[in-house]
Amino acid sequence: MKTISSVVLLALGLSMSGCAAIDKVSHKLGYETGVQVTAAQMKTFTDGKTTQKDVIKAIGHPMRKEMIRSTEAWYYDYTYIAPLPGQANTSEATVFEFNSKGILKSHYKTAAKSQDPLSKAAGI
């Protein structure tokens, strides 16, 4: 009985790790563009303290810049299109807003995850 339980547990473990491996491989097959700013990177920036130079050093120059009154907004856009039906697509922008002295006022993400239209219509 112990042998059967061990075999079942081993098979279950292998099947679960196989799914993770498939997800990892399929992610590499998707279309990806822009700069993805991770949650860990976002935590390193402090409003009222971080400078424009700090942001550039950590993640590079922004793709877009805008002046909104006395605030300079920097945008780091990121898009990922999944290769397989049923996987989520990602389209997000990470925004950094600086005051006139180049000090970070606020930083945040605007994000949208969506399923491809065919998978959504099929209910997958």
C-alpha cells in the first residue's frame, strides 16, 4: 500500500512540475516588447527621495516622457502576447512622476491582462 501511495505522489509531483516547465517554455515563445518593471523593482523607489538618475540607473531611459504642468511623467511600456490560447496577455505601463527638481512624486502601474478573443469566445 505504501508503494502505491508513493507512486501516486511521485506521478502527481511530476505532472505538476511538468506544467510549470511548459508554462516557462511557452512564455519564451510569446511576443514581448518594452520594459517590464517588476514589483521588486517598484519597491526600491521612494516617493520624495528617488531621483531621475536613480530610475535611469535601475531600469534605463523611459520610452515616453510628458510634461503635465510642473510634473514630468516617464512611461515604461510593456506588452506580452501569449503564444497559446487560454494564456493571459499583458499590456501595462509603469509611470514615474517627478517634480521640477527631478525628485519622484509618485510611481505606479497601469495594467490590463486579457485573454485572447478566440479563447474567450470558446470559453477556454
